[in-house]
Amino acid sequence: MSAEDTIIAKIVLHQDIKLLVIQLLQQAGVDCEETQFTDPNGDIILVNPDQAEQARVIIRKIQQATNHE
């Protein structure tokens, strides 16, 4: 695999994970949006900051599930 292919694969994986997290958050009723590519604050923004703890719990569950495989 070339260096370019490796970079592309990492970007595609990142995008897929980001979209999955957004989908899971929205299914749980957490109002969130994808940020612009160059946003220094991250890839996802919560519309309602009061839902931050709910989002953290969901993300921790995703991390735990992927770390146990």
C-alpha cells in the first residue's frame, strides 16, 4: 500500500467513525451536527450543551465496545 493509500484509508475510517457517532447520538436524541473540516474544536458539535454528559456516555460505550474486540 502506498503512502497516499494509507492516508486515504485513515481519512475514510475517520469519516466513517464520525458519521457513526453522529448517527448514534441523534438516535439517542442528542442534537448534534458535523463541524467544518478545519474546526479546531473537533468534528462534532452539540447543539444543546446540556446533553454533553449523555453524549459522553454514548461515546464511552462505543470506546468500550471497540476496545474489547
